[in-house]
Amino acid sequence: MSQTSLQKSLTASVCNFLAAGAIVAGGSALSLWEPYLGLTGIDNGWLGALSANGIGAGVGAFIGGFLADRYGRSNVFTYNMLCYMLGTFLIMTATSFVQLLTGTIITGIAAGISVPASWTYICECSGQTHRARNIALSQMGWGLGPAVVLLLSYLMAPGGPLFDFVVDVADTFGIRANRTHEVNIFASRIVFGLLFIDAFIAWMFMRHLEPSNEWLNNRDKINKDKPLFSNLSIIFHDKHKGTLIGLTAMYLVWNLVAGAMGFFQGHIYETAGHLSNAMANLTLAEQWLITAAITGVGAFYIDRFEHRKLLVGFVAVGAVAWLTVVFGLMNSYTGIVIITLLWAIQAGISVQFFFALWGVELFPFKYRAAAIGVMFCIVRVLSAIVSFGFSDLYASFGPDMIRYNSILMFALFALSGYIGWRIAPETRGKTMTEITEERYGK
């Protein structure tokens, strides 16, 4: 039976679910790994910088884009699940910082490899009327992944409703309850074990995905005798340079903020907001459920509104969230709730949605996935440099430093909205072929 574009999109969207799940699974457990392995602020910085939220994902996306253009979109993100499983297994069983870091890097690379392949596949399978809807539904995975992982983290955190289960599992492995740190870390081990199982199930389903028609119609034109990265110079050619710079700049300045929040938000809530690990995870789980709901509902209305106005509107909500931090609301639980709600809303139809959609639409088939991979890599590597010391700033300095950093975050968000307003294309209702011919000729 032929698969519909919606079925293909939802199956491919599992990549987003797993990638985002890995980001917050690592971040939400930092306060558990720290005493267990004796991690320092620098160690935390390396974990964040090389994770699925940083350089690891960037390197993976760079490689994955070229692989997807050469060997097929669905083939790449399907078998990449095996790499993801290896990374989560190493984290799940980690007993040293080296093993934890290695697993984090492998998981990050795997998460990155899936990004250009899955986004390109979804757009190419969607036709001119459903591209935005299906990309939005795939972005819902970026909300559901963190929501599910954080809810599990809350339930199994020390003092959480299912912590007795964690103690029983630890006891099964010979870890007695009086060895507190070794028992507590089993909450994280179980979460990564569940991600491992999810990736295995996803791999089983993805093996049966049909390629996109555009891939089937063009695959014979691909010269597989050329070096894998031979199209890299073409991507930076003059006719693509403006698009490349515009999209990268828009996504970068937004991701400098969103990326740091994605990995460190729970840690910030625990240090600057003085929440327990369990309460921080519960608060963030609720945030991501709201985000997923907004994305899911918005997907079916996304093309009724001008995309440019939507982008600026949702960016403005995120900017307001940082203004609330500037005015000191992080010091109260009510303030944290307000910040959480605003951040959830902006993430519903985020800059990443428009980057994914326009990144696929605005480049020709021959190097479409590679272009996304290159841009994604640039953004994640630069974001990782910023995030390296982000948690220490929020944990070690007083209200003034928090306020100054929040002003910077507000400015970056506003800049992202401005760039998006300037570069936004009008691609609604057009086929991928029509868009390519308009921009590059027949």
C-alpha cells in the first residue's frame, strides 16, 4: 500500500523526537551526573558543547547532508538510528566522564546526521500544499521529545513518584540504597535506556519507508564517482551566497539563545531559580507539552497566514520572555511560570521551523540536503562555543550578571526576527520545481 505524505512525515519526524529527547535527557540529568562522576563546570561545558545541541550535531549534520544527497534521504536517517543506539547505550552504561562524553558525542553526531536527511525527505514527499504543515508536524517532535523525557526524569528523579522503582532497578544491579549518588544516576540510565529502545523501534519502521518521488526521478543523475564533498564549493557559489548567509544568520542568532536554553534550562532553574531537580524537570515537561500542542494545532493553519509575520510574531514572544528575566522574575516561582509559558509559546512556531522549511525549498535538489547540513553545522558549532560557559555564568554570578546576559539574549532574539523579516521568501502554494526555476532558471 502506498504511503501518504502525512504517514511518511510522521515516521521521519521520530528523528526530531529522538534528537530533542537526547538534548534534554543529558541536560536534565546534569545535577545527578555531577556528584556521581565529580564533574566540574568545565566538564559540563564539554558535555553541552559536544552534545546533540552543539558541535556533535553540527558535525553530524555536515556529513549527513552530503550522504543524503548521495545515497538517499530515507536510507541515511534510517540506518543512522544504529549510530544513535550506540551513543545512548554508552551513556546508559557510563561509569566515567570519558565514557559519558564519548556517548554524548556519538549521540550528538547521530542526531545531526538525521536533520538534513529527514527535513529534505519530508518536504520532498509533501507536494506544494502540505510542505509547511508536514515540517511543522515534524517540529512537533522537538516538543514531544523533551516533554516525554522530562516527564520521565521528573517521575524518576530523587524524591519523585517513581524513585522507588529506580532504587529497585539499582538494587538489581547490586547498587545498595546507601550508595546515594550511584542509585540516583539510575534515573538517567533508565531514561537513556528508553531512548535506546525507541530508536530500535524507529529503525524497524523506517526500514520500510518509500523514497520521495523527487529522489526516484533524479537519483540516476547523481555522479557517485565524485568525492563525497565535491559540491561544497558550489554551495558557497555567488548565486547561493545570499540565501546561505541570510538563513544561517537568522538561525544562528536565534539558536545562540535556544540552544543554550535547550541543554541548560533545567540547570538554570535549579541554580538561579532554586528549584529541585524534580520540579525543574516537571516545569520543563509542561513547557514542552504546551509547545508541542501549539505546533501540532498550528501546523494545520500555518499557510493561512503570511510566514514573515508569523516568524516575527513568535520571535517577539520569546524576546518578551527574556525581558521578564531582565526585570528579575526568575527569583519567584510565579516568574518562572511566566517565563516558561512565554518560552513554550515562542517555540511553538519557532525560527527553526522556518529555517527547516526555507532551507529545503530554496536550494536545488542536487545539493539540497548538503546545503542544510552546512548551515546547520555552522550554527551548532558557533552556538556550542557560546554555550560552553553558559551554565557557569548563571550559576556563579549574581543578579546583575544574569540581567546583563538576559539583555544580550533579548537583543539576539530581536535580531533574529529582523533578519527573518528581511529575507522571508513567498513560497506558499509553489512546487519545489517552480521555486528552483524561479531562483536559478531551468
